[in-house]
Amino acid sequence: MPELTELMPERWVLPDYRGAALNHLPPTVGRLLGVAADWRSAPLARPGLPERARQVVVLLVDGLGQARLQRQLAREDAGFLALLERYGALEGGALPPPITSVSPSTTTAATSVIQANGAGPGGLGILGYTQRLPALGVVANMLFFNAAWNRSARVGDLEAWGVTPESMLGAPSIYQLLAASGVAGHAFVPNAVSRNPLSRMQFQGAEVVGYVDWVDMLTRLGAHLEASAGRPGFSYAYLPDFDSLMHRDGTDSPTLPRLFEAFVPQLRRVLDELSPAARDGTLLLMTADHGHVTTPLEERRLLQRYPSIFSRMALREAGEPRHTFLYARAGAEGELLAAAREELGDAFVALSGAEALAGGLYGDPAHLHPEADRRVGDVVLLAKGGATMWAEDQNPRMLGMHGSLEPEEMLVPLLALRADA
């Protein structure tokens, strides 16, 4: 079986599951808080990280990858570099090196990894926005926990079939592991998703704090850090706004710079206004789940227009528009892969699911979820450049996407701000 790198463009970035990818964040939090547990990867080795902390905050800015952040700083940094310098997050006066997202580089997979025990998406069994659940024989939506492609489906329908969100994460959550050592966990997420199935799956063992908007989130986070002064704790704070803008407008969204210019002073205010007791031992780790690439409408593909592919599929496609799973009819796996490579090779790299799993695209091949080989597609399509794959009935209008392995979507910042610096 060929190495994955032999099948991919040289510029692509594979997840660094053994060195510096998002799966290393949970064990890093564990080390900082002095919690020894069954972490499935090693802590990050970064010069800007202290040996210990009392309060650790992971601030996840959805979609703000390293490349887009650097472009923003070159245009107008809104005091961000001064903020990083004040709190000890720069290396030699510049941003520290990025880490990688996971594969697929998408929120459902990446945030599940951050909420778990150091395993990759393959170990958790969470491989995309939608995926096949072989026990049910359906392609399921992992955000809404219902049958994908069913227009009458309701949020949480899978529970009526005996599958709960709490049972889906193939590992203990970071909150459960920390709680076993007496460390409390809190998750700050928008009210609209604070109790949805994905949150129920990810935040097991956490106190979930819903918020109205990002200003409310920062305000509530600051109040929580003040109230928790002197006690160990972990907080996860999720900010979706940058991602939403880039999905709608592409990476050059005219609103994004204005949002950044509003966000930076409010973030600084949270840190500056902490009391000495709340500052002591508090570390804020700012990162992203993925970046974005601009996806022009003229580069989209519609799957039904490729009958040599569509006719060999047993189920509707799953995954992401830039990381698509195709499920073959019995005995047609090889034919489906050959057809995908012939018809789509200019815009996608087509792998067999076995190649992707064995090559470590979804994490350690020796520690995969028992259903990983059936949840992943028989064929995996990875988009090149700005290509996307949609269905004719979706009418896509998104000008920014992620999920594949282009550097812009794979490289994410990791900034360590020490409140007591």
C-alpha cells in the first residue's frame, strides 16, 4: 500500500498526530493541571508553555487559521501583537509556529478531539459532519443526530433508534478525566447549541454555560475566572463568528477585519481586569479547529452529474464538501475508486478508505474505533485548491470551506497567554 504522501500534492499538510496536532491539547491541559490519566498522546513540547497552571482556558476561535490570522495582522493588528507581548505569547517578537488540525479539518471532528483524551478522529469514531453508522444502516448527521438526506428528520431522531449522543464519543471526555482528579470543567458555548446532541456528546462531565454573543462569552468567562481564583479548573470557550463569516463570504470577508478589531480589545479587557488572585496561575491557550480556503462556485462539483460514480454507490455521500465519503455497492469498491480517480482526478485526490486509515490520516492506525473502517467511506475524496463536492439538491452558496489538507485549512495558531506574566 503506497504512503499517503505519494498520492498527494507536496504542498499538502498532514495532521501531526505524533508531534503537534490538536489531539495533543487534552494531554497538554492534563500536564499543566497535574492530572495523570490515560491520555492517548503526549503533551505538546512548546517553549511558551509553563510547567504548571492553576486555571487553563482553551479559547477556540472557529476557522481562524494561521494564514488568515497572519494576513489580518499584516493589515491591521488592532493591538493583538501588543496583547500577545504583554502576556508572553510571542516568540522572538513574532507568532509562534502553528500546529496542525486533524483530518478531516472540520469542526465536528476537531472539537471532538479537543474534548477527548488525546485520540484522533479515527480513535473516537467521529470522522466528519456526516458519516455512516453501520449498526443503523444510515448516513447520520453528527451535529443534529439524525438521518442525513432526510428532509423530514428532526434533531435527535437517532435517540428513538436507541443511539444516544453520550454513547457516541469513543473515549472518556477531558472533563471526565480531569474530574476524577478533582479538577472542575466548564464549557462556554452559544445558547443555540449548548444543549444540542453534539454538545451532549462532547461536554460530558462539564458544566455547560450558554451565552448570547461573543461579548457575553468573554464577560462570563472573566467572571468565572474571578470566582474560581485559587482553585484548579479547565474552561473551554468557543467562538463561531469568524467561521460563519468566511463560510458566507470566503476568506476575504469584508466584515472579518471589523470583527477582529472589535474582538481584540475585549479579549484584552478580560485579562487586564482580572484581580491578582485570578491572574495567578491562569493560562489562556488560543487556537482554532481549522482554517479556511476560498471555494469559488465555479470550482464546485455536483456528484449526481458523474453517473459512473453515483451508480456504484450504495448510500448517499457523507463527510464534508472538501472531504467526501463514498460508500460502494457490494463488490464495487474497486470500480468506484477507479471511476472517482478517472472522473475527478483534476480536482480531488481519491483514496480507498483502507488507504486512508492505514496511512494514519485519522490518527494512529493501531488504535481505531471498532467501526472506523465502516464509518469511513470505501472511497475518500480530498479536495485540491478551492474545489468542493455537493449534491444537486443542496444549492450551495458557501464561498469559504475547509476539510481537506491545504495549508490554509490545516495550520492553526496556538498562542499561550499567561495572565500572571
